Amino acid sequence: MKIGIFWYDQDRVIGIAHNFNQTDADSLGLIDSDYNHVQYWEKLRVENSHLKYIEYEEIPRGRVIFNTKKDQPMIYMDSKLFKTSIAKKIAMFFELYFNQIIWKKDPHYRTK
């Protein structure tokens, strides 16, 4: 089980998935990744030449956090990604059990 940030591009999940410690929870019991989309996008542009002239908010994206109070991962993502086939790929990328995830839409992750 991992947390992090992601985009869904060309029928695949790209981003960063990483381990976390339960002791890193904030006052609400949430554990979030230190990675942000703006900074990590620059790394992905170097690794994926087709992204060179695309801005980070042009590709559907999201974030995986962990809720210690519910003992469940939560995925906030662009509403365009709410398709079972895509959601299963996201779950696999973060090594999560599909039926244990709390799925949420977030206007912050709206694709331009």
C-alpha cells in the first residue's frame, strides 16, 4: 500500500507511489505525500518527451492519501477518471485493494 500523486496519460498511470509511516498522520489522521504535481511534472517531462509542451493540469490527475481513522486509502481525482477500468489501474499502481479505497472527486483536480 502506497500514497502519492498521479496522472492518467495514454491509457496508463504515471506519477510517484511511495511508502509511508502510520506515525506521519496529521491532526485529522491523514497521511499525505510531500510530492506535488507542479514540481513532479518537471521530472515527468524529462522522462516522457511527449509531455514536453503539455502543462501538468492538462492531463487528468489525482492524489492518494491514507486515512488512519478509517484505516483506508483515499483517492482524490479528476471526475474524468471515474471509470472502473481506469480506477483499477490506479489501484494497481499504488498497490491498493480496489474494494478498500474511498474514492472522491475533487474540483482541485479538474483537467483544463
